[in-house]
Amino acid sequence: MSFAGPRPGLRDVDPYAAPQLDVPVRLNTNECPYPLPDGFVQDLQEAVRAIPLNRYPDREATQLREVLAAHTGHAFEGTWAANGSNEVIQQLLLAYGGPGRAAVVFPPTYELFARLSWATHTGAVSVEVAEPWAIGPTQIAAAVVEQPDVVFVCSPNNPTGNTQAPGVVAELASALETALIVVDEAYIEFGGHSALGLVATHPNVVVVRTMSKAFALAGARLGYLLADPVVVEDLRRVRLPYHVSALTQAAGLTALQHSEDALAILDALREQRDRILVALSQTAGVTAYPSQSNFVLFRTERDASDVWRGLLDRGVLVRDFTKTIPGCLRVNAGTPEETEAFLNAMKEVL
């Protein structure tokens, strides 16, 4: 039996993936190296025991959204939750993108913006940003020419680590009043200025965040949106039924109850990030870029792919970004022991 097969061009695209190799030191996916403390685990166990798994979860994730709204100081009606920030971005493109519509991205930036645009049949238009990767008047003017329906701004930016000037989002929102300005703040807890304050005056600005990084909850897959209530109503029209499981909701609620523990972890990660930045900046043949995230992008005079392989041979996995930014690798902050292993491996490789 034959069938029509996939959509045109599907098999020309590789699946999105970051290497998940069994190595002693894994510093390639910006995960938090520290789990939340035992008290979190115990509280989560109790919460899970109370879940009637034979029943569907609260499809509105009401309690979770209430606590997220209180945590961020944003209105409940404009707070939304989903399976990781990637699903939030996908829902936004389903609602505001689609055939005949376009999204502007500012590479080098988070690859999923363009990939999810493609997946939702939204045209992705790249407006390149040169080193040091700050969006400025030239890029804003280029975006305006495209008259997009969606604009993606990542701040702190992945993979470069820099933040965008506070006024950039406001300028985009004012210049493109009919476009949705999506600000990805996955790393905002580590540094930078949030665009959340703009939502009240610019209803076309939405903020997307995750609990994978600062809340050490990557395994639970929980992201959220802070926006005008009208945007949340639109997302309801494209979300899958019961899209946030009862287990994920319980994990999110429990993690938010331990927000002070998460803040303590943030301080430890910033310390290791800065330690990496200083050490690499003092290493001959290496250029390390300032970062307000939980990772550091760096360029090597030696072939970066060879450096990546040399690190892997020594049990340290970092992210190879040579196809995106020539000569560059990215390493995320780990434990002090993981940082030491990475820096020692770098000395040996170089």
C-alpha cells in the first residue's frame, strides 16, 4: 500500500537535537546542574500522590497560572502555561502566523524561532545582527520594511549571551503596531532588563519564560506567557485539550513554593559563569563574550570543531555553534567541579 507521504520538503530538514551523550561533564544544553533540595522532592511526592491520574487535568491550569501571576506580578488573565516555552512559541505562531504570514528573527539567535515558523507554515525572515549582536536602528528599520506579523527578540540572547537595550522592544512595538513582538526571556533571571513592564502600554508585546533554567525544572517541561489577556484568549483557540499534564502542573506549583531555593542556585550559577568568562578571557587564542545568561559563548583560534572533539575526548561536552557563528563554541555554567574539569580540559586541548 502506498500513501501520499509527508509534506514537501519535510525530509530535507533534520530533526532538532542537541547531543545527549553519556559523559562525566555535560555542559551543552544550559540545564541547571543542581536539583532543587530534598524538601522540594518530598513536597512533590505528596502532591503527586494526591493526583487522580484517572481524570484529566485542569485544562486551564488555573492554580498554576494564579501562582505564576503572583510570582511575576502580572494579571492572571494574561498569564498562560504550556509544555515548555517552545510550546508557547508554537502556539503563538499557530495563532498569529501561518500561510501568507511572516515572522522576523534576528540571527544569530534561538534556532527554534525559525524552525517553528517553518513548522507552522509561517515565512521566516532573517534580519542579521553583527557582533556584538545588539539590535539597533538598522535592524529595526529592516524589520519594518518586512511588515511582519510576528517578531522574535531573545534577551538574554541564545547563543550569544548578551541582552538587548531596554528601549529596543518598545521601538519595535511602536514601529510595528500590527505585529506581535515576542520577547523570549528564558534566561532573564540571570541578568538583563525584562520587557514585562511594556505589556500594559504596548498590548502587542508578549513575554515568554521557562522554568527549565532558573527553577531547575527542565525535566518537567513547563513554560509560560505573560501578555495582554486578548493574547491568552487567542491561544486557547489553538492549544491542544488538556495540554499541561497534572504531573507538570504539580511540579510547577511545588517548584514555585521553593522559589527562594531557586534564587540561591542562581547565585551559584552566576559565580561559575563569571569564573568561566574570566578564565577564558585570560587564555591565549580564545575570545570569550560577555554574558548575562547561564552560559558563555567563546571563539578559538584553533579549529573550533577540533576543540569540541578534544573536550569530548576528555569527558566534557559543550555545544558546537560553528555552523551558526564561525569558530564559536558555547559552554553553560555547571558546578564548581564541572567548571574545573572544563577549564582543565581546555588547557590540555589548547
